[in-house]
Amino acid sequence: MSKDSQNEFIQLLGDCVQQINLCDIRKASYYSIMADSSMDSNRQDMLSVFIRFVNELGEPEERFVSIKQLHFKTGKILDK
């Protein structure tokens, strides 16, 4: 497989996982969004976002949403 084919396949899998996560979260009566930043091994500030929700069985679940490099320490960068 070429690198382009591999990247497309990875993107398709990621989109599928994201749709499953969104479907589960939309069914939830309660949810919260958690965001935290920390330094990675290269000393880059990284923002991690998770969603925690209560599933149909009443059990809490947590799903990873994204991780992005932070270039600024203000909320202005979060709209991108």
C-alpha cells in the first residue's frame, strides 16, 4: 500500500470510530467535557479532550476526542 492509501484507510477508520462515539454520546442523558494540557516528551504543550457520559446501563464511560498541540495558553486557539 502507498502512504496515501494508508493515510486514507487510517482516516476512514478514525471517522468510523468518531461516528460510533458520537452515537453513544447522543444517547446519554448526562455528559461532561474534560480538557487538560500537559507537556509531552518533546516538551510540547498538548491539549487532550475527553467526553465522559453515562451509558444506557447507567455506567460511566469516557471517550478520547482529540489531542492538539497548544501554541498559546489562551482560549483563542481552541476555536481552530
